[in-house]
Amino acid sequence: MEEKQTLICSKCQVEMKPAETHFSYLGHVFRHQLLRCPECGQIYVPESLAKGRMAQVEGSLEEK
């Protein structure tokens, strides 16, 4: 069984909660469920998303 990881906002010291987040990256818009601080709105972007989905957007632009 996988343990659920709890992330705490470094600014507000409260637990980050899942929230739908909209991104605009290199002219493309997409949405993804990410952890966000309910107080200040700071978002946690995991490395897998930054290297995965955003790399796909870059790749699709290079093909054009």
C-alpha cells in the first residue's frame, strides 16, 4: 500500500489541497489537478509534470 504524502505550504504552514489548475505554456493552455495552498494559492508542480506534459507541449511546437 502506498503512503499518502502530505505537503505543507512553506509560506503559510498549512496543508496543500488538490485543486484544478489552469496552465498557459508556450501559447498552449491545459488544466491539471495539483496541490495548492488554500491560503495563498501557491501551487506544487511535481517534477514528473514539468518534465512530462510541458515537454510534450514543447515537442508539439517544434513539429510545427
